[in-house]
Amino acid sequence: MTVHFHIHYFTQPGQEIALCGNTLPTGDGNLLTAPAMYHIGEGHWELDLEHEPCEDLIYQYLVREGDRILRREWGRPRHLSLPPDATTVRVSDFWQPEPENALMASSAFSDSLLTVPDAGQALSYEGGHLIINVFAPQVRPSMRVGVSGDTNLLGHWDPRHAVSMLPGEYPEWRVSLDTATLPPVFHYKFVLIDRSTGQVVAWEWGEPRVIHLHSNLPHVLQVETGLTCHYQEVPWRGAGLAIPVFSLRSERSWGCGDFGDLLRLVDWVADTDQQIIQLLPINDTTSKGTWEDSYPYNAVSVHALHPMYLAPADLPPLKDTALQDGFTAEGQRLNTLSDLDYEAAWRLKSAYIEALFEQEKETNGLLFSDEYLAFAREHQDWLDPYAAYAYLRDSQSSPDPSTWGPYKQGSTGLVTELCDTRQPWHNTIQRHRFTQYLLHKQLKQVRDYAHTKGVVLKGDIPIGVHRHSVEAWYQPELFNPSVQVGAPPDSFSPTGQNWGFPSYNWARMAQDDYDWWKRRFTHMALYMDAFRIDHILGFFRIWEIPEHAVRGLLGQFNPAMPYSPQELEAMGCPDANELTVARFNLKTLNTLFGHNISRAMAFVKKDKPGLYVLKTAFNTQQRIKAHLCKHPADVDLQEGLFSLCEEVLFLHDANQPDRLHPRINGMNSHRFSELTSDQQAVYRHLHDAFFYHRHNDFWKEQALTKLTPLVQASRMLACGEDLGMIPECVPEVMNRLHILSLEIQRMPKRMGVRFENLNAIPYLSVCTTSTHDLAPLRAWWSEDPEATAHYYRQMLWKPGVTPTECTPEIAREILAQHLASPAMWVILPWQDWMAVDALLRNPNPGTERINQPSNPRHYWRYRMHLTLETLMESEPLKVTIRELIRRSGRS
């Protein structure tokens, strides 16, 4: 049969349009050998190809210039079935650019939120018919697309007789019309039809469309495809909650929330008209086996799930009933505790997993199933390195690979050796694989079940990995362990944050187009339909802290463009190199140490006249920390000595020592106060120019280079945590890549504003009352009475005395204000949803905070004070939440 393709698209001279498909006539997937189309004038391109009937042709268009691919169509390839009864197929196409509402093509919408009940229906392709195929990405599940026109078949513009279309693969709608009943030329429009009433509720805007039939003969099939439905629709807005998995509590959990609890949470979320559940990272963080492993952002694997989240209640019971009863009793005991006892819960869950593994191994159970074996094969690229690493971590005296002797650096050969079935530790390797299989199966079940309820899961991708992670051990070339990743000073910590992660070797990662990151994203897409990029600013520039530092003030951005000596001299600072040495006078010592100055003097020595420096044995923060840890704790002394290390105004660049970075917030140092007023003005100018203006274009290109392939690696909805010291280029990059920003009313991004105007935040955003790093609503209300009073008067427009607590009525008003914002998503902490109910909210709001960012050794142990079963039975609360959401138009 002959297949005739036509597309209208303008190119530049020397460029051509090619059609690349899955068949030999269309290039068999090779973009460079795909057949070129013929330009017949005025942007019209045509191509005739001979194909065998009954083939399924999958194809797309691209623009070529010589052997260069300049651009390709956006979205999935097109699909065309070639019928056996046709000798000619005429295809009229439209180029598919990236639409303004590209977010609606994410899996969050296509696989759950906008999935129509009868999606994926087969359409018959046969000769003598016209196929109309249209993209309609914002059609709600309660609607269907139809077509109305000026012919008998299409109802003569009478909406009562509009022809319903069939939903194909989201967001396509299709209809097949008998060409024998159609005139040679006719006009039509797409309409929206209410499924429950059958009534047309909306017509697409614009002039009627026109179709010219080339033939109505029975052997000719005509296809009109690549169309987009143009109708005015209120932008999609949804609501949901945020809670860590470990914080969940049900009557069946064992002292720690698990994936079984997450399954039950889906029911409550759907029952309250919410559509999304945002989680903290769920990857394995096991390093020491102590409570310090509770930090969810310190993953030892970016693929492996945390065994703590395995739900025993949803697994086969142990055949040893006494052993099973013992595990269950201890789990119930831990479940009565108000907070997570991480170490006890980890010991219990680990012992249970080991017992279950031994049972399944001996009984030829799950361990020998086809499903498990397929999982092990499909995920071998990360599963075997993880299993080998986990075996070494648990069998060696330290979790630090540098102490593992011949195993200190991973490799493909070493992993193969460690995973050999003949090794005496092979059962341990198998147990780690088996555990990941069970976790994978349970979490996939949650995702699939959530889809049936119109709910999506949102994951969290941390910016860093554990310094001793499997990735740092197995792929050390991708990391830079000589520095520590953190954050510059912000509202969370005036001295910055030191997270301790190794930094990245971005140049090496770029060599394979950031494959490590892309595999990380595609793996998450197995379970999640949306994700939050933790500290997205790190993709613009990352804050690297030298190994010798403890706090974050001595860090520097990488990449950056440090000042050359010539630049600094031209800017009026010729002695900058002198200001890289931490010197201080007696006045500074008295200010920092007061009556403790005598103890501090033991750590310093005289330098230049009237100035002191730290003694060599104590001239870094790490040396000070190591020395003081041997003596009774003196926090004030340690913090003061740390501050002395920071009495510099410039830092040498880590890669170009002759170039200098201003020390961030150097104006707050004692060293700055000793400068003359002219010197202070010069320093203030070059500091602000460096941090707020010098790098905008540079960091913009850095972010686009890294983030573009990552957000395109999966179909998940992308969100970014863009809080802190935000470069001017960040909003532009996030908008270009359709990454939703994070908006918090009490953390405004505009200078000089105390609280953000929620009516002015962008649509492409996630709006929330709080995050895991902030106090929830009720605790915040009592933290700062002056701020609360300002908020009460200026944001809630309330007269009189500010209440001392956030009452349910105030909480409802605050939540309603957030829900009314234009943000695509309002995702509120579970604690803040509970604040609206006087009977069910936590009696002690001070216990609801999840993290204290200023404390790098915080114990992450918050758990819900109610069970999920109690929530499901609490109808008044569900009614309140449903009403808040429905009134905001987010249901």
C-alpha cells in the first residue's frame, strides 16, 4: 500500500524535515537515514512510502541539516495502524511543539489524576474511513471529547447530536467516520461532553476547522492527526498532604510507619478529596545501625529502599508461630511509643526480615518465584553493587569503606566476585536482594492502588548522598570527597549548614550526559508520579565546604568565577590576599569569650602587633573539635573558637589558589568592623556583586545543562525546593523547564516583605504552610508573638488582641487562604490539616516538628499521634477538609 504523509511546517534554508519510524521504509529508528520529505512550497512537505498492510507504524518528525539533528517533535511518537483493506492511506499531520501546558502530559495526570474510565479503547482503522485524532490534555475524568460540524453525521452544529470520540492513550481522543456519509469539504469543532448528562458543556474557541476529503472510495483511509483541542478551561489545581513514611501510624505497624500504612493513607487522602501524598526520601540510610541513620537525606543508596519501611502485616506469616508472636508483640509495644525508637524498630525489622528470608529459602517460597528472579535480573546494575556493599558494611568493623582493606574501592569485578553463588556469605547477598524485592513489590502496589483512587505519590530526591554510600564506593570517579556539601547562611542557620555529603565531579558526569542522575530519576518513576528536587539551587551552583571546616561560613560556590588579583586591585582592594588569614585583636577575643577569655588564650598566639592568630594545632575547626571532644563539653568555647577561624574576608579558590572568593556575609565579621569606612564600602560592593550579580548568566547555563536531561528522563511532574539564597536566574530556568517552585507565606522571596502575598505567587508552584524543616502552623504561632501579631492583623485582617494559640478557626482560615492561591498545588503538612479539628489535633503542638536544620545531628523520629484507622472513622474531620478543598475549586 501507499502511505502519503503531509505536514505543514516552516524551516530555514538548508534544512529538511525527515520522517523517522520503526519500519525499514521510515529508517528503522535511525534519525540520520530516515527519509527526507519533499518541500512543495509555502511550508508544505510531502512523502510517499510503500508499506505492507497490517503493520503498526510508530513515527515522528524531525528537522535535519546535513548530519545534524536540529530538533524533534515534542511528546510521544505517533501511532498509525495500516489496515489490510486499504491500498492508500493519506495522513495529514501537524508538527507537535512543546505545549504551554506540558505539565499535563506528566504521569501524575496521564496515569492517575486525569485518567478517564474507558481510556485506551481500540479504534478500527479501515478503508473508506476518516480518522480524526486530537490531543486534549486537560479533559477531566467526568468529561469526554466530541465533535460537532455542518454535516448530517456531525449533527449540523446541534450539540445534542455531537459524535463522541474514544479516548486513546492519554491525552489522545479519536473518532472514525465513514467517508461515504461525508461531503468533500466540511467544517467541525471539538466539544466537551458531560458523561453523566450527555450534554455539551463547552465548545473549543476559534474558527471552525475544515477537512478536505481526498476520496470516499472504500480502499482509501484518510487520517487527520496532530490536532490540539482549543478550549478555555480553568487551570488545574489540586491539594494534598506531606508526611514522612516513618511518621505514619496504624494498628498494624511495628513502631515505624511502613508501606502498608502508606496504602491505608491513600484511602484517607482520597476520602478527603486530596490528590497527592508528598513523602520525604525513602532510600536506605543504614550506616551505623544507630539513631543517627534516621536522617532520611543521608542515603547509602540512591536506588535501594529502606528495609525499615517493609510492612510485615502484608507479608506471608512465619510458620514458627511462637517466633511470629514474639515479633508481633514487640512491634505492638514499639507502636505504643509516642515517637519513633529508631534503633529498637530497626533491630526488630532486621531480625524479622532475616527470619522470613530463611523460611522462604527453605520452603522454595518467594525467593524462587519467577517474579523475584525477573526483578533481580532487571535491577542487577544497582542491586548487586548494593548487596555487595551492604554485606561489607555489616561484616566489617566500620561502615567507612576506606577501612575495608582489599575491598575499600568497589568495581565491577569485585562486585561479581562478592556476589558469586559459591561464596560462603552468598545467603547474605541474597537476603539483601530479597528484601529489596519485597520493598519494590509493596511500594509498586501502593502506587498502582493510588492510581485507582485518583491519588499520586510525590517523592523527594536529595541533593547529596552519604559520604560512605554504595555509589561513592562503586563509582568514586563521579564524586569529589575532598569537600563537604552544605548550604550558605540562611534563616535556618546563620553559620550555614554542613551536610557532610561529598560533592560531585560534574565534568565527569557530563561525559555520559549525566547518566547517573538520569537513572536515579527513572528509577524513582517506578513508584512516583511527581518528585521534589531537594535544594535545586545545587544544580546552579553547589556550596562546597573544605574538609577542615565544621560550619558552613568557610564554603564557596562551585562552579564560580572567583576574582583575580588584578580585578580586586582595580576594584580598590589590593591587599585582599592579606585578608585570607584569620587574624583578630583583643577586642574581638573579649567580645567572643567574655569571662572565658583566659581559656581561649590557650588556643591563640601573638602575630602582628596588636593581633593574634590561632596556634597551628588549633587553626582549623576540625582540629578544634577533635581537641575539645577529649575534654568536658564547652559549647561556648568551641563556638567562639570556630568563629575565630572564620575571621577572614576572602577565601582562596579550591582549584585556582591565586583567585579569591569573598567570604560570605563577611560584613558580619569582626574583621570587617576593623576596616576603614572606605574599605568597608569597597568590600560590601565586591561582596554583593559576587554573590548577587556576577554569576547570573553563568549559573543559568550551568543549571540548564544539568537539569534539562534530568527532567526529560522521566514523565514525572517536577518540583524544586528553591529556598534560601536564590540567584536571580532561578525562576527563569525553572519556568523554562516546567519545574514547580516552592512558595511559603512566612518565607517570602521578595526583599523587604515579611509575609508573601499568596494571591501573587505563580501558578507553576507548590504552596504550603510549612515544611519538615519548619515548625508546623500551631507551633510557629507560639514561637514569635510579635510575628504572629503582625500576621494576625496584616494577613488575616483581624482586629483586637492576637490569640495566644492557633485555634481551629484560625487554622481553617489560614488553610483556606492557602487553598485559594493560584498555585497548581497546595500541599500541607499532615499536622496542619489536623490543626482544624479541636478534638483530634495533637494536645502538644511542640512535639510535631520533624527537623531542626541548625542541628546536623537531629534525631528524625516524629510520628502521628493518631492511627490511620482513627482518621478513617473521623467523619467530621473528613467533612471539614472536603469542604475546604471544594470551596477552593481544588476537588
